[in-house]
Amino acid sequence: MKRRTLLGMLTPSSNTTLEPVTAAMLAGVPEASAHFGRFRVTEIALSDSALAQFDDREILAAAELLADARLDVIGWNGTSSGWLGFDADERLCKRITERTGIVSCTSVLALNEIFERTGVRRFGLVTPYRDDVQERVTATYAKAGFECVGEQHLKLQDNFSFSEVGAEQIRAMVREVAATKPDAITIFCTNLAGAPLAAELEAETGIPVYDTISTVVWKSLRLAGVDTTRIKGWGRLFQDLS
């Protein structure tokens, strides 16, 4: 029997997009499977109660349960360090590995690695978030040396509502951002169904489109020693950065 590759994904409780999208993405790698652990996240905002949803204690408890499945990797499939600061994800990865003995990664740290490896400095940002959250994300990236030259956001707060944004609206947002000619565009939310559109939007605009569900799958596979070029039809990330 071929050795299985078991990928753990930490998941916001109200997210209904990333599980089916991740499963579809892994269809070309039949020995790999994703296994999900949830913790409560119902809104994205900068209030104390909304920020408290990302307390490491809740995330680590979910990670410890996932670890019972003897996973190869545990990924945080979320974008919270965009407004909390990248050090939040760096600290979380360290703590997950200390608690479980399993290597860890996150959507945002993977995206940042991709930006560095491909020389991205001017990027476009597409999210469903509120004005103040969007501003915080662009400020976090600016502090790290990445300039947001074009952005689109939907001013939504309820996390479940992100999953109900249609494909045509996502396409329109990406096209608007593409007009600013960034080095790359990120669809920055793991409950927004952007990943299935990445390949067609790249073909249309000529600009790499990095969705944050895709970034954590890419990094998880790499950490597990899987050839990412086997993921076809989901954008140039998997082919160009194997």
C-alpha cells in the first residue's frame, strides 16, 4: 500500500468553503487527504471580542485533537495574521509543533514565502472584509515591505456570509485589481471561493493569482514531501513553485 499523506487543517467554525475546495484540489494526489479541526470564529472585525476568537489556546486545543490522527503537517487555514501581525502566525506554528511534534504552516506565512520567492513587491488584494480590517491588512504588508497597489473588499463582517459571495463578483474584483498592474494578486480569505477561479483569471489577466486556501495546501504538500506539480488546474503556484 502506498504511504498516505495526512494533512491537518485548522478551520474557522463558520467556514463552508475551504473543506470542499481543499478536497477537490487534492483529487490529483489520491494518497493525500485533508483532515479538519474547527474552533469558533463567526465574525471578522477589530473589536476585542472578534480578536479574541484567535486566542492561541482555542487553536492549540483544536490542533491537539487533530494530532491524534498522526498527521504529517498541521496548517492554519486562515488569514488572521493579516490584521494581527505576522508574528502571531510565527508564534502559533512554534507552539503547535511544541505541543504536537508535528510541523506546522499557515496560509499567510505561505503567501509571504511565495511573494519572496517570486520577487513580488507590488500586490493586489481582494477580500470580503470591512474597511478597517482591509486597512490593517495593507498596513501589515506595508510594514513588511510589500506595497498594496490595488484593492477590492466587500465590507462584510459575518464570516459565514463570505462563502455566499458568487464567482462573478470575485472575478469582477480581481479584474479591477488587475487594472493596477500588480506583480501578483492575492484572494485573501479562506471562506471566499477564489481558488477555483485562479487559473482562468491568470490566463485572462496574465498576473499570478494566489488564493489563501491554495497557499496553505501548497506549503503543506511541500512540507510532506509531495510534488506539487501534480495539482493541475488550480493556478501557476503549483506548477511554478514546486
